[in-house]
Amino acid sequence: MKPIRIRRVRPTPLGEKGIALPLALLGLVAVTLLVTTVLLTSGTEFAVSASQKDADRSLYNANGALESFVAQHAQLTAAPNARFVEGTDSVTFGGLKYTVSLVRLSRVSTETATRTDATDTWSLTAVPRTRGRGVGSMIRVTRGLPKLTLNVSAGATSGGNFSVGGSSTVSNGRSGQVGCASGDTVKSSVQVTAGSRIDVNGSPTLEGKGDTSTVTKAQLMNSVLGTNITLDTLAKYADIRFGARLGGAAEWPNSQSKGPNQTWSLTSADSVFNWGCPKLDVANTVTCDPDMAKRFVVVAIDATNMKDQAGLPNPVTINGDYGQGMLIILNGSLNVQGNFIFRGIILVDQDLSISGGSGGNKFAGKIEGTVVAFGTQSSVEDNVNGNATIRYNKCSIVDAQNALNDGRLDDMPQVLANSTFAWYELVR
Amino acid sequence: MSSAELRGARGFTLVEVMVALVLAGVLAGVIFQVVRGQARFATVQSAQQEVQQNARGAIEIIASELRGVQPQGLVETSATSITFQLPRAWGVSCGNAAGGPINALFADVADATVMFARDAATGVMADTTVAAAATTTRWGPAPGTTLAGRAEVTGLAVQNPAPGVAGNVCANIRTATAAAGLLRGMTISGNNLPATTAGRTLYLYQLVRYDVGSMTGAATGDDYWIRRSDGLPSGTSQQPLAGPLPRATGLAFSYFKSNGTEITPGSTRADLDSVARIGVKVVARSRTKGRANLVDSVMTSVLLRNTP
């Protein structure tokens, strides 16, 4: 019987016999765990710290951007870019671009006989164009200017002949004035330039003398507006502009044969037809909205493109309705029809024609203030027919001038009244 | 296998086995300790993170609100609490008689819904000067006094027509329309509204209070939390902000003038109005019990941006 052979267990080829390898592996695992945890913890801590640091930096950068923008616009010179302009602007701070939104919340004006001064309150926000925090604040600026005042001596002033007809009234303000104390009248009802004449037809009423000035037609604009000031100069400061040349949104809608407030709703978002409401001041039967009664606007209408149906030059036509402030007609004439009621100053580059209308039972006159038609041809007459009324009114003139000067304020250099205030975080 | 072969085979002696077992036991113990220590370390780190994040979060929120506190807006101060007027909207009044309503123009900003938060804790404060940003006569509750008579906003309505449009009630201070998203006219109604004149700065504020409260109601020191409330005597609208804190003094405030002088909390109105910087310290505790029950603190110093 063949003996059973038991195979001998041979050692491993490399001779590993201990537990060094498992121990080393276990140690490696432990160290790996340790390092991983430390890295994870450090990484998390670092991320938290970095996040907080970034958030803080973002906030301070936004604040810096806002202050930087204010500083850039705080110059005391009249440089155009030194003024706040409503809308959006941009500024770079800390290598980041910020969008700055500006809006003027309010203007409070102080009027004296010779100056207009205003305090404007602006709101500014600075928001990074990329991700980050934004801030907002308010700031006050002051502006001021010597007042521009018109030099007029009559209810109606014409650069050429002036014709008064029918049962119309032209007054120097001797009676029937609204809003002004007595004693603020001028001597003349009508004043024309040297060499021009005043024609009276029918049975009109002239309160005050018809006066021929020593001022020539060529001198009239400088005499009334001031040296080197033109209607274009004034139109620049208009609140409302019609005509492409003036940068207006549209041409004056002559075809409507309507006044400013008739065709469009007073609550319309389009405020170019909101010329204020003079009715409240004359204690009439129709009550104006109180805020409409406070609104005095400067309206400039360019007549360059006004044509009649035959395509011939046509005057700007206003039929009925009302307004208050200053109405400036450039490069053409003005034809007022119906019961147009206006309180303030009307300046016409060429000729003024007022016709028809009873003036309504709500108003003593159609034009309460003064009208000046500079005329381009002395042969063209300014007609005042029907029972339309032009009455000199100093208060209305002052209000209109204030509206003009208020517009001019925007071109004046701004002075920061104080540092930014009402600060807040925009994005939290 | 023959017996001779078996005798020739090498093996372990008992001593060798014992030594190996002891060594293996020691090594296993070491590894166990390392792993256990590591696990504990991870737990501690996690707790540390939690504490730090809680404290930092609380600090960030408190600092953010304090930074924008309105001028002279500190109502009550102590070493462990603060009540202040937090602006929700800044605007310009169009002028109104006492009792309101107040018509005002506000910047229309992206987070307007937050800005115009409406609740019973919203008051109105009007700047009485146009020339200076600082308020020379404050309107609002005096520190330590009852809040009775404080203005309360009960209604906020968007003006229609909008600012600049014919018929808008603020035509006296603004006649032109503004680009979309820049301006908002609001009509504020409520109780005890102050009289304002046109052009005056107007603040809509919300009363905010930070202090430490016990969530269990018992002063066991076990469940202290930082809470944010409306600061009204009724104590409504309390919100737990961060915690837990190890003690009731886990939230601490210190007050400084612009020259660095520290002001005793709860002092006079003049002192409160001169506070320019507030130190905030949060001592937080981890929620984990046992050996990982950590306490850590975070501090910051907040410059009041709207201080005159």
C-alpha cells in the first residue's frame, strides 16, 4: 500500500509572514480619514469666511460706487456732466461696473424778486451689473439763478400793426384782474413798435392807452426778452415741446382743431397736453383739480411744419380749452379760436390772431397776463375780434416767469447741500 | 506525512502567539483610538461649524439691520438688547396736515415689496428740516416710554394718477413723469400721522428689537435663543433668529460715540442720538450634547451709516 503523502506547506514566495501590511493599510486609511476631514473642515471654514468676506466687500464696494458717483457729480462748475440727470448711469468702482439709477423726488423752490433758488432731493441706487449687493441713498442739491424777467409795458405788444375789432377787450389790467392787488398795472393796453399803428374797428374796449413805442421791430426781441436771448433760448427750457426741431415727441396736432386739454384725458399718462388749469383762480363755476391749478408749464411749439390742407404754411391753431404758464410759438404764427383761456405769457415769433369766442361765463378774459407777437411783416395785422379779451396781469406773468426759471434751474450747476443720507441696503 | 516530516515543520510557539496577540491588541487599540478620535474630531468640527455659522448668520443679520438704522432711531438700548427704528422706505412728503393722509414720493426700487412692508409696527417719521439731512426734532417714541400715540400705518395706496401725470397729488414738488421703475407715489393713511410740509424727508420705519429669550420659558440656561421681535409692549411677532446660546448674556451690545467714547446702555436720549458705532457679540452653543457641546463667539462692530 502506497503511503499517503502530505504536501508540505511552502512559504510564500516573498516570505511575508507578519501583519505589517494590514497595519500599514489601516494606518493609511486612518491618516487619509484624518487628512480628508481636516481638509473638509478647513475648506468649509474657508468657504464660510470667504463668503462673508465677499459679502462684506460687495456691500462696501456698492457703497463706494455710490459715493464715487456722487463725488464725480459734485463739482461746483457748470460742466454738463457734473449734474445729476434722471435715468440710469454707470460708474466703475473696485474693478466692478455699477448701474446707478437716479430720480429727482422733489424740488422745493424759493422765489424772490430777483432770484430763483431750489432744493432738489434725489434718490440714487447703485447695483453691480454682475452678482452682488446694492445700496441706495438720498442726497440734496441746491441750484439757483438770477431771474429772467420779461420787459413788457402793455397787455398786448406787437412788432407790427395791431388791429382791435368787434367787441373785444384789451386791458392794461386796470379792472377785472384776477389774483393781483391793484396798482400793478401798466399804462398801455396795446403797444406797437415804432412806425406801426393800432387800428380800432367796431366797438372794442381799450383800457389804457394804445401806445407806439420808440423800440423798433428789430429791437423788440432784445427789449422784451433781454440781450442775446431768443425764443429758441427760452424753448430750450420748455417743459413741453412740440415739433421735431425742438426735440418734441410730436408735431402740434393742428388737424385736431382742439386745445390742449380737450382731446386728451386729463389723467392721461401723456402729460404733454396738461397745461394746468387757470379756472380755480377766477372763482368760476367749474372747479379745477387743486393740483392742476398749481401747475404752470412752459410750452414751446415749433410751427415750421404746420401746413394747411393745400400744403401752405399755416399758423398753429388752438381752439378752446385752457392752460397756464408760458406759451412760445416759434417759426410761425398763432391762431387762437373759440374760448381758449390762458393765464400767463404768450410769445409768438410772428403774428397772433385771436378770433371768436365769448370767453365763456367762467372767465373775464381769454388771456390773463400778456401777449407779445414779434411779427415778421408789418403789413400783417394781429386781429382781436369778437369779444375776446387780453388783460395785463402781473401775477400771471410772474407765475409764468417762475415756471420758465424753474426749467432753467436744471441747467444751473448743482451744489451738494449735504452728504448722502437715507442710506439703505438694496439687496439683502 | 511522516512523523519526521511533522517534526521538521516550523510553527509558532505559545509565547510567539501570545506576543503576537498582545501586539495585535495594542495595534487594534491604537487604530480604534485613532478612528474614534477622528470621529470625535469630526463631530467637534461639525459642531464648531454649526456654532460659527449660527453666530455669524445672526451677526450678519443684526449688523445689516443696524447699519441702516435711521438717524436718532435707537429707541431702547441695554447690554443684552436693542430696539430701533428700521427704515422700510425713504421718501419726500408732498405736505399734509396732522392726521394725514400723507402723500409722498418714494424711489421705486427693486425690493419695493419689502421696502413698503405694511404692518402695525410700521411708523412714520418726518424730517423737520429741508436744509439738513439730520433731524433736529425727532418724531417717534422716546426711550423707555410707552409707545402709545406712535404713528401707525394702516393703509398704503399707490397714487393714481402717477407722479407727473395730471391730477397727481404731488404736483407741487414734481411735475414731470419719471421713467418706469424709478418713482412711486404713495398715499399713507393711519393713526397719529404727523403733519409734514412739502419737501420734507419722510421715513416709514418698522420697530425692531433684538434680545435673548428662553424658548422653554424657564431660565434654565438650556434654551436661550436670539430673538427678533417688533419691540412692541405686546411682544408680538417674535421670531427665533439664532441659537442656542449658552446663557442669557449670549447676545451683547456695546455703544460708542463717533469719538470712540463708550456710552452706558440705556442712558439719555442725547446719548442715544449720538451713538455712531455698535459692537455686537454673539456667544453661541452647539446643539449637540456631550463632549461636542461647544461654545464659541463672534464679534463685529457696526458703523451706523445714517448717523448724522
